[in-house]
Amino acid sequence: MSVYVHGDNLEQKENHPTKYRDDISKKYLREIRVKYNEWKTANLALYGPIKIKNENDYAIIEERVRLFNEYKDFLDQQQYAEQFDSRSNLHSSALEEFMYYLFKDLVADYSQHALIGKSHAFKDIFFRSASYYEMITQPHAMIEKKDHDFVIGATINASFQCRGMTVIENESFDMPAVAIECKTYLDKTMLEGASTAAEQLKNRNPNAIYYVVAERLKLTEAVNLKKYKVDQIYVLRKQKNTDREYRYLDGYVANPIYADVVWHLFSSVREYLSIDWHGRIADGLDRGYLI
């Protein structure tokens, strides 16, 4: 699993055998590559925040946001947006990689083996034997997986074996504790999809949290946010979505990504990872209320 999803996307375009072979695409990709390498190098050189709170934490977040705004302003220029449309995922993948830079040192502070980044993660498990004889000789375990833009969690190695038999099936899967859906903008259809994914995740890992992080919002007041299963929705630019062609008109003011919103996101995840989850019935029985 690569954590540099935006860099990988850029590399795929640079090395694509048939697409992006024209002179303009090559020129733009070279220009973006220079700026991307600068952004990546600066973020890897910047350390923190980590588990233990420090008075410099907010300043570090501010610097990561400043670097991201600088890179995103460059990437979002009209010529690049028109050359590489939304289907190419070039622009959307930058937000996913920013999530890695934001949380990399916090997660590494727990374990170098912790799961972080884009993931094809656990969704469900079922058993599909062709006959009763096969059922009692081999588990035939099937792991269903779901793509998540960004997760923090654990990779689990499991073995399945029928009693009295020698055949062992080994499986490995990612289990998110935190799942984040990254969007350049969030509309109702996207929110409904995220809510379904959040519900599926929590059915298998009840202690997990699921966030949506979007740059802009495309929802009306007629949307009832309370009915959706996501734990929080962050709108990094505190701005309604505007169709791309209008963003390049004179007079349009694009909000920056706000450090205070990113700080709330980071602080929420850090707090969640540091507390005892107390998801057992016995924990609730001691209190007298279970949920």
C-alpha cells in the first residue's frame, strides 16, 4: 500500500503508454512534478503533531495547511484543471495525500506497523462451500473488501481451519478504526454513499469512526444531516461549491483551506485514538446504561 496516492497518480500519468503523450500534457506534468516534489519534501521534513500534546502543535498544523494551500493553488490553475479532468483523480488525490501528511507522525507514534493511507479494507466475511463435504473439510472463507480514501487502523492476519482437518486458509485484511472519505466537493448522492459505507463499517467494527472531508459543500438546507451515519463532515474551505468554469471568472473569490477546520479534524482523531472505547456490554452494565 502506497501512502503517496497523489504522487502515484502523477507517476501513472507520466508513464502512461497511450494517454497524456501530447506535448502540452507532458509540459504540464513536468511543471506539476516540480511543485509536487517540493510539497512532499517539505511535509516529510516537518515533524508532528504526535500523541503527546505540545504547545507547537497548532503551528505545525498551520504550516502543513499553508504548504497544502500553496500546492493546491498551483494545481488548481485553469490550464491544469482543463487538461486533467475530474475523472483523472489528479486533483482529488491531493487531498488524500494531505491526510497522510497530517496524521503520519501521530500514527507512527503508536506503531510503525499501524495501518495508514488509502486502503482496500475489510467489509464483510462469508463462507461459500460447494457441498456439505467441502464445508467440513475446508472453510472456504471469503473476505469482502471496500475501498476507503484514507484509513487509520490495523492489518489483521487470520487463519481458518475446520476442526480435525489439516487444510489452513490464511487471510490478511485491513480493519479501519478511522475512515475518511475525501471529496473536492460533497453533494447529497456522495453523502448517501458515505453514510452507507459508514454503516457497513460500524456493523463490523462498532468502535470505528467515519468522517467526510470535503473542500466545498454542495448541499441545500433541505438535507437532514442527522439521518446519515457519518460521525462528522468537514468543509475545509467553509464554502459552497461552484462549478469549475465559474471559479476562473473575474471576481470569484476562492476561500483557502482553513487551519482551524483541519485542527478540529486532527484533534478529534487524536482524542479518539487516545481514549478507551468501552464498547462492551459489561462496561455499560457498570454504569447502568448500555449505549
